Amino acid sequence: MALALEVLALALAAAASVRWPLAALIGLLAAGSLARWSRGKGWVEPEPGVPVSGLVLAGVGLGAVALAAAVGFAGPALERATTRSIDWTQLAAVRGNLGFLVTAIALVGARAVAAELIFRRWILDRAHALGVRAWVAAVIAAVCEGAVAGGHLGSRLGAAAAGLGFGLLYVGAGRRLAPAIACRLAFEIGALVLVYLRVV
């Protein structure tokens, strides 16, 4: 029954994301909180004793490399395949506006942390707990992320591809959340800065 409710929450969020992507993300955060708390888990779990500082720096580096690859290769390929331009941010007002850039960084940072909690700590971990291999669970979480991302097909494919990368980093780092969050923050804040500088 609990799994059916979780799948229903994902389906409703995917439908809502067509018009209200932020509301869909907030709804998923609430659903994920209830799902995890009903199983006696919170969002923060004790992590193994290995220091994560090096993994966080690696996450930042991977996020920067992924952004460069997205801008240089994946973005143009998706634009050609879908004949639509990539929306690097829903906050296009940051172009040349430093005040709005600072505000947008705070908003994007909060959304990035929420997304990692939802798609890694809840969905990926839940699929893995149901007996799915870790890399398959990363694919499932990425597909869910693409479905909830909002926007046109190119945006959703881009979100799913990025989500797969974040998921594989999460799994590869021993299911530590900090490296995946650092990678996403570097990617998304870097994209905002590129929009501010009118590079993309």
C-alpha cells in the first residue's frame, strides 16, 4: 500500500510539473518526508566514518566538468534532436542582473538540495531497498527526475541525463548525499552564472 501511494505521488507530481514544476517538487518533498518517516527514517542518515571533504570537492569538480560538457556537446545535440533551444534556467531574468543572480542562486541552491533529497535519498534508496540493483535504482530515479522536471522534451531529457549522473555519483560515493549535492550545486549555479554572463 505504501509503495502504491509513493508511485501515485510521483505520477501526480509528473502531471503537475507541466504547469507548476516548483509545486511538483515541493509536493514530492512532502510525500518523500512522509514516506521516509513512515518507515522510521529521516532525511539525514549517519554516514560511514570516512571523511567526505575530498568527495565533496570531487563532486564540485564533476559538476563543473558536466556543465562544460552540457554546454559544449550535450546541449547542442539535444537542440538539434528536438529542434528546440535548451532552457538553461527558468530564471532567465538573471541575464545581466547581479541582484537577481544572487537571489536566484539562493533559490536554485534550495531547489538543488530538495531535488537530491527526493531523487537520491528517497527514490533511489527506496528502489534499492526493494531489491533493485544500485545502478538500476539510479536509472529509475533519473527517469522520475526527467518526468517531474517540467518543460519540453529536451529539458526533460537533459534533467534525466543529469539526474543519472548525480545518481551514479551518489551510489559511487557510498550513498553519501554531500558529493551529489555539491555536484548539482556546481552544475546548476554554474549554469546560472553562464546565463548571467550571457554565455548561454
